[in-house]
Amino acid sequence: MSYLLAEVVMGLEAYHCDFLSSVFMDLELGSDRMGQFFIPFEVSRMISMIVHGETVLCPN
């Protein structure tokens, strides 16, 4: 568990974006029946640019 937490911390330090939702969806851990969905990265980037006025970089 500590190894996984360290990976999350390093990921957040390296990329200031929501990389966990892409991992979650890649592993198909979401549940349509529970109403879980995630905003695509491009939409999140657009919202961030509107609010903060800067470009957000994150690997896909």
C-alpha cells in the first residue's frame, strides 16, 4: 500500500493534473450502474484554461 501511495504522490508531483481518472478508466473500474463517469481530459483542460488562463500539460 505504501508503494502505491508513493506512486500517486510522484505522479501528482510530476504532472499537475488528474491522471488517476485515466488509470481508473483504463483498468475499467468504473460502474455505469452507479452513475460513475469522468470528464475527458480535453474538457478538463478547456475548463482550466477558462478559469486560470493557462495551459495544462498532462500526458495521456
